[in-house]
Amino acid sequence: MRESAQRPGDIVRLAPGKILCAGEPVTPVHLETPFTTSVLRNREAATQAAPYALRFAIDADGRAVDIQVDPHPFPGFYIDTDDLAPALAASRFAAGMPRQTCSIAYTAEFVPITDAPLALLYETASAPVPGIATREIYERLNADGDCARGPGSPRRLNYPNFETIAQASGTRSWSFLRFDVDAAGHTRNVHVVGASGSAALDVASVRALRGNLYAPGKALHGCTFHFYRLGNQPIAAPSIPADAPKDSGALPACAIDPKTVRPLYTGEAYPRPFAARRIEGYAIIGFDTAPWGAVGNVRVLAAEPAATFGSAASRVISSGSVAESDVGHRGCVVRVQFRLPQATPAE
């Protein structure tokens, strides 16, 4: 029988290295770990990937700002590294000690799904983006049950009362559960098998899942489900410096028609990896306009806390237009604020 050209899949952990600022080591107050993910690789693909390097600064509040991800050589297979910059933005350093020219490198550590500890599989399955080997992860998690296709059509679904569960901004907790379903569709033997450490979420998750009801049918064993909790409140964007370029939208030749940049208003342009950690940002975009209303020479003048917000804003502004005028305008500026809905504080 011919051997498959593809490996069975790996869990990928992005392990942080030392943080250096101007060549000196810096110890963070809290360094948020990027979410784990998974990959599929051909057997002839590389077994390692070069480190992923990020450059940034630390402001007076102890926040990582001006985060930029350095170009990275393609290792021959796809790794989702989108959480690197958001995880760094959610980290904290000592306040009152601003620093420049800081750097950190993350090393991809591969653990075969067939050999990975169950705790690591539960963590990855509960991640916002478990990766492209999700099916392989669940094949192992469901190997000793008969519920691989799920417990059937739901009749009643319950969720934890998330707003009463405290969670630090920029972080995420999760509970991975296992349960059975009897012939009448009631859940049985609900218990937590993996968790991030939030006892409140674990208790609420078990309570919610016990109240679920599914269509009557064959009794099932070894069903799985997970809940997660995001930070209670968004992390606000850093303050825009007083000397930053001012918005020129009051000039008719610089006033972009909102209908031509709808993604900035609907949320479609919001960088999803930062939304997953509820991190806000801003971008200051410079551009020129032509007499016939076209927008051109779009450039990022500033973006915080990461260059990603500038890229997201500039892509949309490039498709915008203004009202026609006699001469157009050079040096237009628009300030774009990326904001998230406020959550209800935990009681």
C-alpha cells in the first residue's frame, strides 16, 4: 500500500524568546502567549521554520506599540501566525519606562497530533483558529466515543452567563467538555476535561451544557463541546499624539464619500486577530485626490498599536472617492478609529 505523502498533522506552539530593547534584555510584567494552532505538512516539507521576528516600542504606560512583523521566509507549509502581534499588544511591561528599538522572536514548536498530550489538543481545539488540522485533532479526541458527528439536531441550547465571569482584557479563557446523550436527547455525565484555569467558566459551562436538549434517537457517548470567554472590556487604542497630522475631512476635496469606504463603518475592515483579543487601534492615512474624485498616493502616516491597523485602513481608503472638484487636493489626511462594542462588566 502506498504511503501518504502527507504527515498526519502537528500542533504548533509559538514559543517566545528573549525581549531586547536597544540590545538590553527586558522582562515583561506579563507576556501573553499566542494561541496554539495546527498544520498539515508533506513528508518532504521542512521539519522546522525560521523564527518569527517582531519589532516594537514600549510606551510610558508599559504597552507594546508600533508593532511590526518582519518578513518571514515561507517554510513550505502554512502556519497561522496572525495572533503574534495581538498577543504582544495584550502583554504588559513596567510603566514609566518607555523604550525604543525592541524586538522579540517566536519559535514554532511542532508536536505531532498522534503524540500530543490531550491537554494540548483541548487547548488547540478551543482556539479561535484551531488551524487546518482541526479534523485530525477531533479524530483523536473522539476516538473512544461514537459521537464524532455531534449529538444530533438541537432542541434547546444553553450558554454560560458570560457577563458575570471576570476576564482580563486582551486574554481568553476556555473550557473543553465531554458528555453523553441518552435516547431521549438529554445530556448526561457532563464534565470538564480540559481548561485554561477559569473555575467560574468551568462551573458555568457544565451548568449550561447540562441544560441542553437534542433530538431523540440513538444514545451517544463521548460528545465534546467548548466555551470561551473574551476579556470583559476592549483594550483601548493608545492616545493619538497631539502633534499627529489632523484630519482634513472638512475640506470638500478631501471628504471621502462614506459609501465608498463602507468596510470602515460596518466593521468588515477590522483586523480579525485583534478583534479576537478585543484590542482597539487607530490609523492616520495620507492621500491625494484627483479632480474627477479618485483617491491616490495612499500612505500610512501612523498606526497603533500595530502596523496591521494602518494596512487595513489604507486598503479601504484606496478604494474611496471624493466629490469632483476643479483641481483635486494633495496632502489630505483621515484619521480612522477602530473601536469595539463595550462589554458588560462582570459582577
